[in-house]
Amino acid sequence: MVTLRSGTRTRGEETKEGSKMQKVMFISLLLDLLGFTVILPLFPALLEYYSRNDSSGLYSTLLSWIVAFQEAIGIPSKFHSVLFGGLLGSLFSLLQFLSSPITLIGVAASYGMWAIASNFAIFVLARIIGGATKGNVSLAYSIMTDISEEKTRARGMAMIGVAFSIGFTIGPAIGAMFSRWGSTGWFMASAVYALVLAVLNVLYFYVFFEETLPESKRRKSLGTGLSEAWDLISPFSLFNFRSVKGLEKEERARLIRLGHVYFLYLFMYSGLEFTLTFVTHHKHHYSSMDQGRMFTFLGLVMAVMQGGYVRRIKDGSEKSMANMGLVMMIPAFILVGASETNLGLYAGLTLYALGSSMMVPCLTALASYHGADSHKGTLLGIWRSLGALARVIGPIVTSVCKDAF
């Protein structure tokens, strides 16, 4: 957790330092997301490639388990890749949930392994390393919370949303574009592009990030850090926000209810997010370029919404904005799942992008209002862990439900 409350600095100096750190985290997070989103439109094609060209034997082993599971619950065999996608999506989020420290070098290493992933085992290992070291977003949320005042906290959350929007606008399109270059079926050019971004992010973060937590407030022992880490992966501790000290009973109850809403929302959201490319691949026959254009459209809608509207909402309006976003998600899911035409699909995607643009930053801002200043970073760490846990369960459950129906 980063804090700017050192007794030796003036209010103006704190504000200037906070503004600087916001810019540093925005750029670092943007570089991270530009690399992370590269693979999104490529998943269906990647799994089709490994189904035909896996020398490690891992794909056939996993396939035999998936076939047995599909036969047991009556899922058609043509949806093998959908369950594979849900499994990999849940695996990535599970490892992200279990590993809270940030390791930008590990993210770069995962892209490097994807670049040489001639067989499925290396590709899965790359996803494991990537998921186990993907803590940049959690750090960004914690820092943005610490360096923002209550009146500007929603704007800080919206800045992270803008970084996501830009990343999802540009990243998948570039990933699809790079997929046209080179002859490797595992899209080496796209992986190398992501690797370059990750290395640049490591260098940028090393040069410009400054530790703002006073030495007197840093952890003194490894045991303390491990104890706090356990509270971030224990579901019981997470849902009760046990690490956030000093809350009145009523305030803790409100925070717990808010956490339940956030978890359920991201459970549904991540389910659609990870199966969307397979839905459009099987149902609408989308190529990697079609997928890239779809994500570009989603990112543009989210960027306009978050950059032009959400970040300007008045203090106290977050709850009504989040409710509006939740209402939009209902027809969005119906349209995306039921539409047979591009018009209906994109109508659903528009509502999906608008609703999600409101929900996450507003719910996060509402959560950040709870607790003492010294616990803001801890609270947001728990918040992100709840989201990661929802992303563990959402993709695999949605994949099974989609195939079953």
C-alpha cells in the first residue's frame, strides 16, 4: 500500500506528488493492458492450432477429461474449445487471486514463453506464469485510492477505467493485426509485441515509480506480510473484510453487502467476457480480425463513457450510477446470447460496455469511502481479490452453462 501522509510535507506537496503518481500508474497500467489484451481475439484460433499441432500431449490429455465431463452432462462435442477457453480463463484468474505481489518481470516472462510456445504445454505454462504475476491492477487501485481525496476518488477510479478502455480498444486490434504476420500458428509476432510492451513497462516503472510509504510504516517482518496475504486469499476473510480494522458493525455490514454485489456482478461479467470470443467464433463465424474489431468497438464505447461522463459524476451519485449500469446489463446479456445478427449482437455489446463502464468504477468508489485512511489500500486489495475470485468461477461456470443450453 502506498500513502502520502508523511508529516514532513505540506498539503500542496502531497497534492503534486499525488498527481504525479496518478500519471505514473496510469501509463504503467496502460502499457500492461495493451499487452494483456493482445491475446483476447486469438484464443479460438490458438486452441484450434494446438488441437492439431500439440507435441507435448497436454492438449489431448485435457481433452480426454473434458470429453468425459461433456458426455456426463450431455454437452455437444463441438464445444470443446469453449470449455478449454473457460478453463484457461479460470486458471489465469485463480493464480492471479492466489498471488498478490506485483511482478512485472514475470508478466514479461510469460509473454516470452508464449512467443516460443510451439506446443500446448509451453503455452499453458506461459498462462500460469502470467496469472501468478498479474498484480499490476491491484497495485494501481490501491495507489489511486491512497493518493485521492474522497471528493476526487471516483475520478481516480475512472482514470483506471479509462486505461482499461484504451487497452481494450487498441490491444485486441493490434493483436489481431500482428496475427497476420509470420507463419507460426501460435502467433509469435503478437506475443513478441506483448513482450516488448512488458519490458518497456518494467523499465518505465523502475525509473519513474517512487515509494511514498514512509519507512516507519513499512512491514518489519515477513510473518506479518504472510498473515495479511492469507487474509487476501481466504474467502471467509475476504467476504467479511476482516483485514479492515476499526469499522463499526453497521458500516462493516454495508461494506459486506457491497462486496457481495461486486462479486456477483463480476461473476456474471467475467463469464461473458471470457466466452464472448467463442460465442462469436462459433455462432457468428468471426475471424481474429473480426474479434479485434469487436473489442475495439467495446473499448471505444467504454472510453467515451468513462473518460467523458463517469469521471465527472458528482460525489454521492455513485450508487444511482451503479444501479443504472446494472439495469443495462440485463438486456445486454440477453441480446448478446440470443441475437442471430450483427445488429442485435452489437446492440447488446453497446449496453454491455455502457453498463460495465458505470458499474466497476462506481462500486469501487463506494467501497473506498469506508474505513480509515490508513486502511484504504488494504480495503482495495480485498476488493480486487474478491473480483479475482469471481473471475475464477465465472468463466468455467458460464462455459458449462453455454454448452449445456
